[in-house]
Amino acid sequence: MHTVKKLLGLIAALFFATTSFASEGEGVAPAAAKLVDFGHGWAITNSMATGWAVSALLIGLVLLTVRKPQVLPTKSQAVFESVLEALRDLFEPIVGKRAFPAAFPLLVTFFVFILIQNWMGLLPGVGTVGWGHEVDGRFHLTTPWIRPFTADFNSTIALALVSFGAYLIIIFKYAGPKLVLWDLFGNKADKKETPAWLYPFLSLVFLVVGCIEVFSIAIRPFTLSVRLFGNVFGGENLLHGTGFLFIFYFMELLVGLIQATVFTLLTSVYIGLICNHGDDHDHAEGPGAEAHP
């Protein structure tokens, strides 16, 4: 018990010591700080270094706790299996059984990685420890060593592009080009129940709607990245601007979880919109239905 109290006291001391570096009301810089500048636009930023460190930590944690999977799971393996089972129950109905084996590893990786990165800003020292100089007897931080990966717009764009690229690969592999094109531009009206004069007009309408849908699909990487970056970056500024009031930590814990869930769910929904309607009546008569019995 005495050891636990000493540990909590050390954490509290570290928290107040690191937060004292941040100037009151000073926000977070929109751009990540360069830790190593190679010139010609090439550099290692604090957000990149944080992302690599967290990735290595997660991989090491999984290898250390799970090690060699066993038929009779250990306690740590049982925890991981429970988490995976919960995520499986969440994503499989959305993605569909056909594309689920390919999409599930991607979705789990997105959720865990983004969640941990979102919560990185709540740790003592993040954004408050680094290189700087004194101004009027007060320490002014110029280059923080640690910055959450998702608090950098370049990082969220990279995540969104990976999500978009995986989406294209999965839908063309498991749905096929014919079903994708028919889903976008095909006439969904029942020809037997539609008047002959109306059917060509509906084909034109579906063609126009398909063009609009293509545009909305093309801007998905931008909307995904802006949503994630805006919420995490805004939370970082809130913590710094309010002097790291403890009450806002609970809100940021919730925001970090919600944003990780939203990003992953949207990725699964995009895949499921194409790959998870093989048994639907609307698509049973489509060109892709025969190709996928």
C-alpha cells in the first residue's frame, strides 16, 4: 500500500511539473514540430516519432502478453480474445461475411491505434516537455518532443488514405467491378413494374446520382481526416488553454474513444455498402449477383 501511494505521488508530481512548462492560455501549434530536419521538405516530426513509438509499444505489448497462442488461453490471451470478439460482433454485420476476413485486421488495427494515439495527449509531458528558451524569466516551449499522431493533419490524411485504398481493394476483390459500377450507375427500378417511357428517364437519373456518389466517395479521405484531426487537435488546445484542468480529462477520454469508433465504423460502413448486400432483393438482379452465388 505504501508503495502504491509513493507511485501515485510520483505520477502527480510529474504531472504538475510537466504542465508548469506550458504557458497559460498557450495553444498547440497547428503544424507538428520538426525533431530532425533532412532538408528539401524531408523531416522527422514529433507526431511521426510518437506514432512509431506507440506502434512499437503496442506490438511489443501484444507479443509479451499473448506470446504463443494456446488452445487453453492464459489470462492475457483471454483479454485480447474478448476484445477481438467484441469488435468482431460489431463489425461483421456491417461489413458482411464475404469481405469480413480481409477487412477485420484493418479495422481492429485502426481502432486500437487511433484510440491509443487519441489518448496520448492525456499523458503527463505530452506537448509540455521539449526544447525551448526563457522569455522574461519564464520557460517558453518551442519544440515539444511528443505530440499525438492524430493531432497532426498530415497523419490523419495518411490514415484516411490507407482506409480509402483498402476500401477500393476490398470492394473490387469481393464485389467485383460489375457490381460496383451497377451499384453506382445502374437503374435500380424494376423494369417489369416500371412504365416503358419512364424507365429510360430513370436510367438517366441514376446516372446523374452515380456521378454525385462518385464525387462523395472521392472526398471521403478528406472528410475522414478533417473529422479526426479537428476533434483531437481541438481537445489538445482545450487542455493547454485551460491549464490542464483535470475535469477536461474525462471529456477527452470520451472524445478519443468516440473518434476512434467513428473513424473505424465509417470505414466498415463504406465497405459494407458495396460488399454486404449480396442477399438483398435489390441487388439480386444486379450484374454482380450472378458472379457471386
